[in-house]
Amino acid sequence: MNNGESISDFQKRFTHLINHLVDLGRKFEEEELNLKVLQCLDRSWQTKVSAIEESKDLTSLTLATLFGKLRDHEQKLHIFEENEQQDKKGKGFNKKANKKEEASTSSYNCFECGKPGHIKAECPNLLKKQQEEKKVKKNVKGKRAYIAWEDNDSSTTSDEFEFEEKNLCLMVGADQDTIVSDSDLESNPVYDQLQEAFIQIHKEAVKLDALNSKLKNKLSWYENALIRAEQELEILKNEHDNVQTIFNFNEAHC
């Protein structure tokens, strides 16, 4: 048996040679033909050869049955190898899909600071501004309480009081201006909702793409299985022809 040669090709070549020898007057016993076939197989078939020799009587085993068992074993090996390759491809694709999803998520830019990796509602700068805004509001309340206390207990003159009151009012007004400007930078719910919706849609698209690739792999596997079934049918037809040839030969010499 040649390297890379299939059992079907080997059977055709072996049968062709035996038929020529039979035409030349050479006679073969069934056991002798079976032994020749098993001896022609390479080392990769050693396990199967040993199993056949231990479980079957080579004198009662027909040549067609022997080749059938060898083809079945060859078919199982091909299916096992294809399943292993598909599993490796599937694992590789899942890793790529996960990396792709992580990369796509980190590519979003924040509307607040312009940096990637987070949305506006989660921006550290915005959270910091909101905390500062709360502190400003507390300071304003404290200053108002201080003014009320000064109205009751302060011993300063009315002119000094008016001067301090004006200064306090200016400070409060400046703080209020700061509050207004900060409020303009608060999180916009419309932008946040749109961005969240886009992220969810993108994740679904990645999942559908992975599912599509998986279905394509299954379709390819079934197509290959159909091709193998057609090849098997062709082999069975050839085997039938060989059996018919042997049958005709035996009838002619009986």
C-alpha cells in the first residue's frame, strides 16, 4: 500500500493484480489473499490488523468483507480528524470574537472627557464635578446662616455690615454662577441611552456573527458527509462488480 493511498484505491489495484494472476493460471486461497492484504498495510494500520487477526478466522473471512472492514475503520479515522480540526477552529474563533468584542467596547469615547473605555455617566471627571457642586451648595447654606447670625449678634457698624453683606452677596452670586455652568455639563440622558443601545446592538451583532460562522461550519461538515456517502456508494458499486467478477470466475472453473 502506497503512502497516502486510500483503501478503495488499494482495493482496486490489488484486485486488478490478482485478476491478472488468475488469468495466467495462478490459484489463491481466501486466507492467502487476506494475509497478503494485511501484510501490505503500513504501521498505522497495525492495531486494526491485530484486531482482525484475533477476532476473525482468515480462512472464513472473504476478501470483500475484509476490505469493507478496512474502509469502515478508515472512515472513522477521517471523521475523528475532521471533528478535531473543527473543534480547534471553533476555539480559535471564540477567542477572536471575545478579543474583538473587548476591543470594540474599549473604542467608545466618552462625551464628557473624550477618552475611550467608558461612557459619560461613568466618567470620573463628571463624578468629580458633581461632588464639587454638592460642596458648593453646602458652602452657600453655611454663608446664609452666617449672615443671619451677624444680623443678631454683630457689633459692627451699619456701614461695615452693609459692606460685608455686599461682599457676601457677590460671593454667593459667583457660587451660583458656578452652579449654573456646572449644571450645563451634567449627564445628558438622551446621549447615554443612545450609547447604551448602540453597545447592546453591537454585542448582539457579534454573537450573531459567531453563530453564523458556527452554522457555516456545520453546513460544510454535512456537505463533506454527503460527498463521503457518494464515494461510499461508488465503492460499494465497485465492490459489487468485483464480487460479481469473482463469482463468474468461480463458476467458470467449477
